[in-house]
Amino acid sequence: AQKVTQAQTEISVVEKEDVTLDCVYETRDTTYYLFWYKQPPSGELVFLIRRNSFDEQNEISGRYSWNFQKSTSSFNFTITASQVVDSAVYFCALSEAPYSGGGADGLTFGKGTHLIIQP
Amino acid sequence: KAGVTQTPRYLIKTRGQQVTLSCSPISGHRSVSWYQQTPGQGLQFLFEYFSETQRNKGNFPGRFSGRQFSNSRSEMNVSTLELGDSALYLCASRPYVARANTEAFFGQGTRLTVV
């Protein structure tokens, strides 16, 4: 069965600090997809990034960057020069490819990391 | 382009009652998924509908059911409510169902409180 672990329940940093959110996953499939979502207090989950299992290139989008390492089954998320508006709960999620034995049982989410950016 | 719309936003029900929640996906999206979010269990997949058919189902009792209409709008129903059903119910839409690599777009959720 697939599983996503976000060991950091809550992280608090001062504005402008860099912060890394950890995500470790388990899956029996060779084809799978990893996602990061942000949940602000309003409740909706905001999509941040998708990465497939064949693409281990790191990605940078503005102040956000993602490090995908299949060797350690990790997909970590770094915010550089954090801002108060980055305060939210961040979820890492996994989806296995359909028709590959893993099924398409929706997204499997980690428990989330509550990020607090203090001014 | 309008996002995913869920109604109502907040709901208070009494134990034993039933409840129906509604979700309108993004225009053109044909897949609708439902998730339950609680402090203890986190985000859990309930089910996914595509072309008015349930395609996948999570590990929830039969009290949880859903349906999808021809316009892709979806409803989920919970019968015989229990206190533990209190949660944020999130709906997500995608263009297709058998495309695990497409991101899901979420609504703001319905906050259900069972008293």
C-alpha cells in the first residue's frame, strides 16, 4: 500500500529564513506521481507542483524549490526567504498510475506540516 | 474560469440524521473526487466519479455514498450521522479520471459538525 510521511508536524521560523519541508513516500509501483499542496486557513487545497517518478530533476519556481530523490524516496520542498503569506499547512501527496496494479485510489496524503512564518 | 464550488460551506447536523453535500467542478472537468479531512486521520479519499459512474472508492462504510449528474456536478450523502463524521469535506475536480498525473483542483470544502 502507498504511504506518505511528513514527519514535521509544525515548523515555526522568522520571516526571511529558508525552510525545508520533508516528505517521504512508500509505493510498490514504478510509475507514480508526487504532488505538493498548500492549504491556507480558508480551507481549499492549492496545487503547487507535480512530479512523475521518471523525472528526478529538481525544480525551482520563484522562492519555491523541490528536491526529488528516488534513492531515498523523498520529495522535499524548500521555501527560500520565507514570507508571512507562506504560513499555511502544506501537504505532500502520492498517486499511483492506473492500470499498473496499483489502482487509482485517489491521492494519498501525508498528515501535513503546519508552517508558521513569524514577522 | 470559475473554480470548484462546494455548498454549503458550513453545516450542523444532529447524530442520526443524514446530510447531502454538493460540488460543482471546474467547467469542462469530468472527474470529481471527495475527501474527508479530520485532525486525527488527516485527508482521506472517499470516492471518485467520472461520467456519472463511481470509479474508485476509499475505505469508508456504506453510510457514505455519492453520485454524479450528467453535467458533472456531484453530491455526496452521509446517512445515520455519527459524531466522528464531523470533518471538512473537500471536493476536487480533474479533466479525466484515469490520469493520475493530472493535478486535482480543490474547492473550499464543507465544514460538517455533528452534534
